[in-house]
Amino acid sequence: MTKNLTRRQWIAAAAALAGDACSPKRLELPRRAVAPQLQSFPLSAVRLEGTLGRRLDLCIRNRVFAQDPNKLIEPFRHRTEQTCWQTEFWGKWFLSAAAACEYAGDTDRGSRLDHSLRQLIATQSSDGYIGNYAPGSHLKGWDVWGRKYTLLGLLAAYDLNGDRAPLQAARRLADHLLREVGPDGDDIVTLGLYRGMASSSILQPIVRLYRATHDERYFQFAQYIVERWSSSKGPQLIEKANVPVAQRFPPPKKWWSWENGQKAYEMMSCYIGLLELYRETGWAPALDAARHTYESIRDTEINVAGSGSASECWYGGKALQTETRPRSMETCVSVTWMQFCTHLLAITGEAHFGDDIERTAYNALAGAMTPDGSSFAQYSPLEGVRSLGEQQCGLDLNCCVANGPRGMMLIPEVAVMLDAQGPAVVLYSSGQWNFVLPSGTPCSLLISTDYPRDAAAEIRVDPARPESFPLRLRVPQWSRATKIAVNGAPVAAAQPGTWAVMERLWKPGDRLRVTFDLRTEQLNIGNRYAMVRGPLALASDNRLAARAGNIEMTFPAGHDGAPLCDFASAGNTWDERSRFRTWIPT
């Protein structure tokens, strides 16, 4: 964890990064590895139930396991592409499928996953390339972006079972890129779209590949990417970290172009890679830039449903969310915002990042998923009718259909996490978590709740034998008066936005009861208002007047006690029968 940099330190950091292609000065990062404050449970040790668990199970069964991976591999067998992004789909699917197999303990699906992996590796050419771009079109369009997702998928396969074949394939693919791009090759920030952010977001798997192999070449390439961000052609992700994300560059003449520096999904993807690099280096400007950018997005872009963007870009949307904008709230943005916040939560251990993850999960992400879990909306307006997006790249899905499951699979990774001494409850979902304390004592947590419909959660603590350890509970920022009792005895009041740390001698069967302040609150922008209840954004829906079904939660929360429902249920017939509205005229 680092303190915010002073102005003088910022100037020094900028000087260290200074330079254009004409400058011989290179960035030299420290090597002070930083251990995350929080770690995820192995997914095999987690079982979610309740609202989030039901949605997760539907997504796994009807989206992840229903996907035909052979269709996703087919583009890799042909080398004719020049512009499109077909090759992102296999990596996205494999990341969610690998997590789903571990979570569900599904060995049969695991065999199918392994078969898909072997098919993909079989497309690798003798020079190491895996992709579908024509030889004369390498590095154009979305080629490097697609390689990023292939690398992430291969590394996920290696992490899943330690198989060296996908790791070797990842190394050959990365080595091929290193021969094409770098100080002696093409400039990473001039490739593809959005000031090089799409291409240079490959930083994340490059750092992870370095972590797996300790090959110095990958570390040097990661340094090179960050160095090029600070060139005159780069996205200025370090230097402009204190500038609101929608104002870092002038509005582009052509929106879908290289000069557009406001593209939300790709920008956050780069910062996720930067946080991976921070873990290897302890380089303070990396964490500070990511933190400032997170604050900018939270304070100027994230709307009442926990997401943002219009036409897939930042636009100062928090203050403008009552206005109708085209292509609003891209699901890829929602998922990547959750991932960005999860990295910051793990690295810093600060509880407030859990509030952001929770709000997005219950609203923007859950609302984007079809009721049966089989698909995801590409865009999710705050009013109107929900609808699926276009099919992309000649395939039967789009980027958001592929990315939505990755957001859902993030939920069991963050619901309860582990610090160096014990568990930390982030999301209050019913479920069970099995783990081993630092002493070697097996322990489990069992959470029973109807949260967020209900204000209380019961947590049973079951160490195999009495043991002293701290149990951390995230106290939501919106809960002004959270009450906690252990075995019926009240404990000290908890401060919103922090951890309540319960350190004691825990005995098998000990119970905590957490009661939240789930009052309904009104937000106002101009002549419109929205209602929120804890982590839930509420909305009106055509069906509420007729008391029609398929609505999970309703509350008498509107003006004069008019019924409103949870945002995820609003519009979930995906047609005019459930036209909905989040911001209501006063």
C-alpha cells in the first residue's frame, strides 16, 4: 500500500517516464514485489446460494457450458482477417469456463475444456503465432487485442492444472509478439485503436507470464509498454491520472478511431495490467495512477446502477445519467469495472472497493443477463426496454455476451476472501466457504440470508477446534447504523466503509448476526429522482401496476408509496411488456 504521491513526486515520475521515440531514456522499475492484502478462495471451496448464487448457476449452465467452443476456434484455422476481433472470443470463453469447471467440480466439462485447449494449440504456427490475421495484416485492427485474450486463456489453463503445454504455447505466442513489437519493432501505442490502449492492454498477460516463468524478457517488455504510454503518441495513463477520464484528450473527429482516448473498456484493461505490474515492482506511481483513475471513474462516470459509458466511452456520465445516450452502459464496461475494483480490493485490502463491486453485480451485471442466464445485453439503458446486441464478426455472439460470464464468475472469487490471518466477508450472499487457517486448522463459514431483500445475515463459524483469529466483515458505506452480535451479544458499532474486525476465540458453531441499515433513500438530479435501497437501484416497471410476476423484489419506495422493483428485475421480459424507468420525473 502506498500513500498518494506529492506534486514533486508526480513530476519526478513523469520525468522518469519522459521521452518519445527519439529519446534513448528507458524506464527502470524497482523490484519490490508486493503481496496482495486479500486472496481469493479456491473456487472449489466455494458454494454460492441466494440471489447471486441462482444467477451464477443459470449463467454457468445456460451460457458457459452451452457454448460450442469449436465455433470459437474456427477463426484461428484461417488467416484471412484484417479488421475484426473474432479471436477475443475463445479466450474470454475459456476464462469463464475454466473458473466454472473449478467452481462446479465438473470433470466431464473439464475434459471438454482440455479438448478445446488442444484444438487451439494445434492452430499455432511454427513461428509461434496464434490468431486469424493475414500475414500482411499482423498488428493491424484488433490483432494484438485478440492475442491478449488468447494469452489469458492459455495462462488460465496452466493455472488450472499446472499443464506445461499451454504455458509453452503462451511463451511461443508472446515471443512472436516480442519479435514484432518493441524498441526494434513496431510501436505498441500506434497499433490498433484508442491511442494504443487496446493493443497495450496486453500488459496484463505479459506480467502474468513473467510471474509464471521469471523470464526477464517479459518484464522488460512490460516496462516498454508503460514507457510508451508516456510518449506523445501514447494514452498518458500515468501523467493524466489526475485528469477526469472523459477529459484527457479532445473529442475525436472519428469516434471509432486511434485518436479516441476515452474508450472505457480498454482504458480500464490497461490499468488492470498496471496493477499486475505493481505487484511485481512496488512502483508507487502505478498504484497511485490506478487509484486516481478509479476515483475519477467512480466520481464522474458510475451511475446509479453501478456502471457507465455511452457509445462505449467515458463522457462525464454520472452527472448526465438522466439523459438518454446511445449505446449506454456497455456490459464489457460493467465487467471490467468490477475487475478493476477487485484488483484494487485485493492489493490494498480497503473495504470500500467491495461497495462498488456489489452495486455493479446486483444492478448493471444482473440486469444485463437474460432471466435464464443464456445471454447478456450489449448495452443496458437506465430506462426503456432491454434488448440483446448485434452478432459480431460472423459469430453468434458479441463481446458482451462473451464477457458477461466473466463478471458472474468474479462473484464467487470476491464474496469472501482471505487475508494473512483469516476470512474477510465482502458480499453477503448465502453460501458456504471451506478453508484452512494459518495454523492448519480446517474451518468453514456458512452464511444464511435473504439479503438484500432482508436486512440481516447470519454467519456460522465452524473451526475444527477452538481457535483465535480475526474475522473481517465489510461494513457498507450506505449502512449508517450496522449492528453486529456474536452469539447474541452485541459488539461495538461498526463504521461505514470499513472492516468490522471480530477477533476472538472462535468455537465450532459460533454465530454472528449482522443487521444493516437498509433504509430507502432518494437521489435527485434536476427534475428527476431515483430510489436506492442498500446496494439496489430501484425502478418502475409496467408490470408493477398489474402485479405481474417474474419480479424478484418489490418495495413501496416511490412517491406516495408507489411500488418499485430491483433494477435487475425491471425490464426482464425484454419486450414492451416490461418497459421500465430508473430516473422518474418529480
